[in-house]
Amino acid sequence: MDDDNDNSEYPARYRAVPSGRASRLGAFGRLAGGVAGGLIGEGARRFARGERPTMRDLLLTPANARRLTDQLSHLRGAAMKLGQMISMDAGDMLPPELAAIMATLRSQAHRMPPAQLRDVLNVEWGKDWRTRFERFNATPIAAASIGQVHRAVLPDGRELAIKVQYPGVRESIDSDVDNVATLLRISGLLPKELEIGPLLEEAKRQLHDEADYEREAAQMTRYAQMLAGDPRYLVPRPHEPLTTARVLTMDFIESEPVETLETAPSDTRDRAMAELIALVLRELFEFGVMQTDPNFANYRIEPETGKLVLLDFGATRDVAPAVAESYRGLLAAGLAEDRDAVRAAALNAGFIAPAVVDDHREALDRMIDIVVTEMNRDGPFDFGDRAFVSVLREQGMDMAADRATWHIPPVDTLFVQRKISGTALLAARFKARVDVRALARPYVSQSTG
């Protein structure tokens, strides 16, 4: 078995997780103090140059972004998870230099020191846990917001991937969410008029689900059964004897990050994205259940076969029939090029508030026209052609300046939309060309309305 001190490959990335309430609160305090200090210093520099920066300009500096990413990477848990969500959902709205810094949250986290890892496994498996393995590599092969992954081999030769939850993560979820929300509030990035209470409560519930590894094992099995026989996808199976609420043990599948497809031939990139989009449509309209975390790390590629390996089912949620029908209505209206119906469907689904229609009808209709025109162009949809995105951003930013119309969609819809938007973001990264209309049209004709 590998030595517990085998950490030479990542000497700078090991950092103990602050697991106590006081230590985590102190970390948030230091973060707030650092951001405030950076704000004052940046403000003084800009005023000295004769500039009159806004509070948003002073807060969203690369230095403050680095402070945020470093501290959230240290805290891990719900704090880092929320940072990942912000970095992905902000999309094209963040300045490029800030987006690049924040994007590190989607793939990087500090690793537990070997002694802390050993303590966690002693609690979950008992102090004799090493005897259960032929080999256990104490150096993690991946580290994320809630846990880190290790590779191991059983005496019978079965290779396993073992996800070990960071200590204190589950106990700190509620306070972490509240602390991040407070930071956003005092920063002025969230308007007081926006009621985020229900969203925060739902975020806490979702994160508690994600921190329950026995639940995730059940969802993994569920997906493996739903996709059984489909040659396009691979889903690992959990190893129940070594799975607990804080340790998830599953088959190890030799694979590569999905991002390796960026340098693949165009037809390979197009095929992979078509398969991912087809899966999202099946989740929404057939399965009635969706893995709602669009983090790119949740997809990998089996090199020999090109199959998509699906990972991380902690964010799996049931999709309410009404939510599926709202998307079906939007697709039907868009494919029919009925712009009035698109507006009505978006309003009915809760994507936009009535105030947007009342106060920004002209800008909204221009955005709808752009989207409908793009989705009905001849041939495959070119996700790499982002020319229309800048136009949508311009219109959207003008509308967003009116904070009185800010609106949070229903939470069930919001989590589904995160998956759809994240999938489109990956397709754009690959510059994929996919006949989305052909994939979607069969579901539009199945309307139960």
C-alpha cells in the first residue's frame, strides 16, 4: 500500500480544512477584511489618477478575486461550491481577467494533509481500514469543493475511486451559505430589493443532499440503470461495503478530462456535444430527473472508446412535470418562430418578471428575436459563433441596470437552467456544431398541454 506521506507531487496544495465553526467564521472575517482593505487601496489609487470608480469597479478587481478564490479554496465545502456557481453562472458578464481567476474554483482545491485524511477514514472505516486494500494511494487524483478522490485496489484486483468528504463540510453548510450571502449583500453586488431567502434555503437543501454520499450512491445506481444498454455513456457503480455518508466508493474508470476534446477533430467534438445535449433532453423530458451541476469535471472521456464517463450525482434532482412542460412550450414556440408565444412562455415559466415586459418590452423583444433567429438558422447550430452573445449581453446589461426588475426564477427551474446553460458553455468552448433542432423536435411533438 502507498505511504501516507506520498505527497511530494503536490507539496504546495496541501492545507488542512478548517472544520470548526469558529475557525470558518474567522476565515470569512479575514476575507471580508482583505476585500475591504483592497477596496480602500484601489480606491485611493484610482482617485489619485483622477478617476471616479463605482463601488462595483472597486470590488471586482483581480486582487480581490484572487483573495476570494484563495480563501474559498481553503474553506472548501459550501463556501467554495457557491463560488463555483457564481463563476460559472456569471458567464460572459464578468471581465475576462476576473472570469479567468474565478474559473480556477471549478477545478482547484487544496488537499487535506495525509494526517487529516487518515483521521477521517479512521472514523468512517475503523482504524484497521488499510487491511481492506491491496493498495491505497494517499495522494488524491482530484480535489473539489466537498471532497477529494483517491485511487485504490482491492485484494481481488478491483480498482476503485474513493471520494472522501472534507471534515466539517456537512456541519458548516448553513453558516457558509449565510456568510457568502452576507458578503454579497454588504458588497452591494446584490440589491436589497432582490429577495434571495428562498434561493438560499434551497441552496442549503441541495448542498446537504450533495454532502450525503449514500444518497449520491443511490442516484449513481439510478443513472446506471436508466442508461444501461446505451453505448454512448459509462456510469461507475458504487461499492456499497465501503460507502458511508461521508465516503463514496465506486468503480475506477480510466478516463481523461472532457476538456481534452478541445484539440480533437471537429467531428469528434460535435459528436460528444450532441451526446451531452441529447442526455440533457432525456433528463428533462424522459427521465424526470437531472444531474444539475454543469461543472466540466463531471464529464470525462474513455480514450479507447470515446464514451462519455458521467461522474458526480450529488446534485441530482427530480424535475417537476410542470417545469418540463414549460421548457417544452418554450421550445415549441421558438421552433415555430412565434415570438409572442416565446415571450408568453418565458413569462409563464418565471424566467422573466412581469415588470420586464412592462418596462423593457422593446429590449426584451429584440433579445427574443435574436434567439429565435439563431435557433432557426439552416444547418447545425454553431456554438462557436458567439457574435450574437455580445448583442444579447448589451441588451441584458441595459435591462439589468434597472434593479427594480431583477428577478429570481422558481428554484426548480433555476437548477434545470444551470445545467442547460453550463452545457451550452461547454459546447461554446468546443466550438461544436450540433443539430439541436433535430434533437429537440421529437420532444416538442410530445406536449401533454
